[in-house]
Amino acid sequence: MENFLELLKNRRSTRVFTEDSVSQEDVCTLMKAALMSPSGHRINPWEFILVEDKEVLAALSVSKEHGAGLLAGAAMAVAVIADTTKTDVWIEDCSIATIMIQLAAEELGLGSCWVQIRRRSDASGVPADENVKSILAIPENYAVLSIVGIGHKARETKPFDEDKMQWEKIHIGSFGGK
């Protein structure tokens, strides 16, 4: 693994992918990262649905009005869902798992982009999570937090510019502390 701060600096959202598929070895590594992600009281309410079928990816790409189109061009997607009856912190647990998948993708040289599903709607106003549940046959007691589009990067993006760090958002001891 490269230096962690370099990994963070280089991880940028990828919305355009090549036609190349993701190797099964890389898929396994991504899922290991997801399954090792922290969870409150180690309840692990999250579950993951892997999608490689192009027709299903196309359907998911219109599950919400804005920001999901990239899924149609991704080699694969991971829907991050949770059994909401297990814990009240499923949103936090799924958010952590989502970023773990993205960081693992970057380490593998893959691109990724998080697509928020929770509390979003499609162009006709239907909740995005209802669309995704229908497309992926997700049971009622599960909620969909996000879908991560993954694939080989069609182009490289510039690393995060450290000169643009917002140090003013760091507070020492109390809000406003310098």
C-alpha cells in the first residue's frame, strides 16, 4: 500500500470509465474491504449487492434524477444496503463501508464514484431507493444508502490540491479556537 495520505490525495471521483471489466481478484479485494469496515457494536447491518450486468447498470443509472448516469458506463456497481431493523446507526455504518470500498478501489488503481440514493428521487418524483429496491429485488426491511460505480479510469484526474485545504475549518479546544 502506498502512503495513506497519498492515497487520499489521489482518490478523486471517477465518472467516466473504460470498457474493461474488473478482475474477480479485484472484486474480492473490494468486498474484503467492505466486510472489514467498522460498524457500531460490530452489528454489521450492511450488505452489498454486486452488479455487472449492463442492462441492470443502465436501469440503476436512471434510478435518481441527477448523478447516477455514470453507472451506465461503469464496469460494475456495488449497492450498499442495510437491514434497518438491526440498528439505528445503519446510515453511519453504510457510509463508512462505502468509503472503504472507494479507498480500496483507488489502491487497486480503479476509479469509483459514490451515488447517493437515500433521500433522492427520480425525474418523476419516485424515491430513488424504491427504484433500486425494485431493480435489485431488495426486501422491504432494507434501506439503500448508496451505489458505488467502479471501473478502470478513462482518464486520470489531478490529485487533491493541498493548497486548497480549508484549515479555517479546524478548531482547537472549542468552536472558533485557533
